Amino acid sequence: MSKSPKQDFSDYQPDPAVAELIARADGNAINGLGNAALEPPKPIMWHQAVPIAHGELQKWFFENGATTGARQKMQETMMFTNSMPPDDVSARPDWSPSDWTQNIKQAALELEADQVGITRMRPDWIFEAVRHQMI
């Protein structure tokens, strides 16, 4: 398999609307660069647009992006992200830890994950926008 020829983007200029939206949110501030205290992760692209710093930029790409299938994939992602488990989760499967690992990995790979890892969850890894729903 041969590599595609390298493209020259040296004269690329972003759409002025995109450049304006990018300037409104500093990724270092969002990620807590320089903060002494550990903070929970903050939602970024592909989360629901309203609570995120790049929400307006995400909306612009959702409305104006030309990538084939992007709008449909975004809608599917939002439907999945916004769905919560039923209130009664007492009927969960009676699986062993290894069964859970195998079934989660299989489901993730079937849903186009590239890699899957399983580890014990730490509360400080939960996105701040959904933290109150999970702990």
C-alpha cells in the first residue's frame, strides 16, 4: 500500500467564522494547564454543545460541515450520550468480572472502538457535566 502524496496546506486560511469561534475558548484553560489541584475532565467536542467551551464551534461544524455522514453520526452519538440507564438496574446480568470484561470489549469493538481497556473506575475521571449523575 502506497502513501498518499503529502498535501501542502501552508496557504490555508480557516473560515473567519471558525477562527472567531476557536478564539473564544482556550484549550489550555479548559484542560486545567497550570492548575495545582486535580480537576475532573471537562467535556469537549462530541459532547452536548450547551455545557462545553467549544459548543459554538461544534454547532458551526454540525451545521456547516461537509463530511459525509458527520451529521448522522453526531445525532447518533447525542442520542446515545443523552440516554440514561433505566431507574431500576436491579435486573443487571449475573456475570463474573471476566464475563463483564469480555462482553464490554466485544460490544465496544462491534461499535467501532479501536481499542478497549478495563480498569477500576476513579471518581476524578468522570466528566464534571455528568459527575452528579454517577456518584
